[in-house]
Amino acid sequence: MSSARKKGPRFVVTGKAGQLGNRLFFFSYVLSLAAKLGGTVANPGFADFAAHFEGTSRDFLSRWPARVSMLRARWLGEMACRIVNFAVRLATRVCPSFFGIKILVVREDRSADFRLDHPEFLHSLRDARTVFIGGWLELKHLRFEQPEILRAHFAPVERHRDAVARLISDARAKCDVLIGVHIRQGDYAGFLDGRYFFPTAIYVRAMHAAAALFPGRRVGFLVCSDQPQQIPEPAFACVASGTGDVIEDLHALAKCDWLIGPPSTFSLWASFFGKVPLWEMHDATSAPQLAEFLLRF
């Protein structure tokens, strides 16, 4: 008599690691683990953004594989997140291996130990029925083995896709090459002592350098920013602005041909989701070269 196939662990994401870009990457990492091990995921802390993505819009627990919940209120997800975090703290004090529960806190300086291709790490998960996992990832260690699952789960819902389709169509009608520019200035004024805060003039200079990489072609730009921007347009075929909706700006950048931005998981996610080469601006004096536009994932 054949035995039933053992199901993989139930992953439950704890807490909220950073803003949208960070949380998309961490969610995707856990989803990739579940897909590899035949498990499932619940991420109640994603309730802030759940309504905006196809895979989570009908479920306040933000589960994968996607589920339909009768109750879709954001506050239910927030409440579930608080309950999960309390349960994790209690289990940590009592017994982390209680009833097949495993608790993982991914620290950025140790995230190499939690790679999808790390046999010992994967083996340690196979015996667990429930895995509570939370923390931060150092993205240089992150690889996705089934990216199309992620792109399907985190596709924006129809209203966002339609708004972006109109925006991109209008911009492409005026240019041959469309370059997305992510200008992040708000929180970057203080992040890492302002290391990646660049005045708008620095971005404009990078835009001129990028336009020069495509001689004889009409180069247009789509600018998405957390601050109002005034970009001089006559030098370029067109300069379009994002809608200002964070989900739509993220998706619009993913629909461009090339991307420019500071080191940020926001523009990095757009690059991954849309398979768009990204040039990261690490200092105010650098200028983009075609060979430096990369796909990280």
C-alpha cells in the first residue's frame, strides 16, 4: 500500500519588514521556499497591500496558494498579524520545537545561511509542520527558482494594470525607447546619512547620459517619485510622470525598457517583475553605461 505524500511545512510570515519593496522580496522568498518544499504560506502582515495584488486581494491572510476568504477586511489581517507575533514570542520562550513548530529569524548579516540552494537549511525545514519566519534579507544571496509563480501572485489587480496601460501607451506614442526613472528623496534624506539622496538635477544629468546611449532614437522617460518633480522636457522626446499611486508607479516602472534609480528594493522589484535591466546610481558623479544595466534576478 502506497503511503500518502508528505506535505511541506506551513510557513507563516511574522511582522512587517520595511516598506513595500522589502516586503515583496521577503514574501517572495518565503513563497519560493514553500514552492520548493511543497508547502503553503500565510502572511497576515501583508494586509496593508493585499488588496492591490491578484494573489492576495481576496484573502486577508495573504496566503499562497491563493485563497478566497469570506472576510477581506484589512483590520482582520492586522489582528491576525498581532496574534501571530504574540504566539511567536510565547513559543520562543516556551519551546521553539513545540508540536513541530520551527521559528526562524532571518538577520541580514546571516541571510546567506537561509538560501534556497543551501541543502542543510532546506533539510532542517522538511521535518517541521509549521515554520514562523520573519526578518530581513541581504538581497545578494537571494535567487528565485520559479519566478513566474511570483509574477502571477504579485500581479497588480486590474484597475492598476489598466491605469498603467494607459500611461505607458501615451508615453510610448512619443518615443522609441522608454526609460523609467525612480527618484527616491523623502526617506533617503536620512537613510544611511543621506548616502543615496540625490537632488533632482543629478537624476536629470543621468537622464541626459542615458539618452545619449541611443543615438538616432527618440528617448522618453517615465519619472516616478515620492516627491513632486519638475523635469525639463524639451531635451527629451517626452517626460511622463507616474500616477502617484505606489502600486501603479511600481508597475509602470516594470513596463519600461530600461530603469534608472538609487539602490532601492522598489526599483529592484520593478526590474525583477518586468525583466527590465536596471542601472543603480550609487554616487552623484556616476553616469549610466549600457553594460551597467543589469538584471539581478
